[in-house]
Amino acid sequence: MNTKHILLVEDDPLSVLQIQSALENAGAEIVAVAGTLQEALDATADRLSAAVLDVNLDGEMSHAAAERLIARRVPIVFATGYDP
């Protein structure tokens, strides 16, 4: 079985734990967790199978990291949510 190497970009610690647990239970390996835009940009150089990105990282949008990943043909998914 090929392990999927995932970048997780999320600034909320509880969300990190929940998403990381779900991905690992599905057989993925989280190779980096980034809580800031700069950390996300730094991690885009890693060898990745895919990335899960929160859109808003404490006021900074993750779009620049998404653009880098897309340019490298790394599949991405945005995972974001707010209370009503």
C-alpha cells in the first residue's frame, strides 16, 4: 500500500488533532503541520501526495500556499468553517 504524505495547514490545535486523526486512520502520514502562512509556504517544498488547507490562518489567507502546491501538481482541499 502506498502511504499518502499529507501537508496539514491549520491554525486551530483542536482541528489539527481531529483532521490528523481522521487522515491517519485512513492510512495517510502527516509529514508537516503548518499553523501560519510562512510555515505552509516553507512546507510546500516537501514531497507531498496532497494537502489540506484552512483558508484563514489567524487573519492570513492560505491562497499563496495553495497556488504553490497547484503549480507543483499537488492536489489540495480547503477545509474551513466558522460558527454561525
